[in-house]
Amino acid sequence: MRYIPVPPPTEVKTCSRCSLQSPADAEQCIHCAQLSDRELHQYLQQHQRRLRAGANLGRYFALVAAVILVLMAMLLLKG
Ligand SMILES: [Zn+2]
């Protein structure tokens, strides 16, 4: 079996065009270097949507956890 070394944490730089992070040793931004302005705009909108979807999911789980806690508390108080 081949041993695959775990790469050390790479340094990142923030792109001034798309404000996403690329490896510091990358010559071009890995996100937007290949994109036209128009494509970059769409890409960033999708990125924002994904971020927002993730935040909503987090809120949802927090709500579910809160409900479960309340139910458990009610059961304990009754019991
Ligand atoms: Zn970029």
C-alpha cells in the first residue's frame, strides 16, 4: 500500500476580483481566472445562494435542537 502524505495546510490569498480564497502559490485565482466578468457575476451569485442555503440549514437544525430540548424538559418535569 502506498503511503499518501497529508499535505500541510496551505496558505491562502484572497482574490481582489472575486474575494474568494486561492492557494497563495497559485499564479491565478482558482475561482475566477477562467471566467469572464459576466460569468464571474453569475458564479458569485450562486456562491452567495449556497452560503445562504447553508445558513438556513444551520438555523433549521438549531430550531430542531431547541424543540427537542423543550420536549425533553417537559417530559422531565412531568415525570
Ligand atoms: Zn478570483
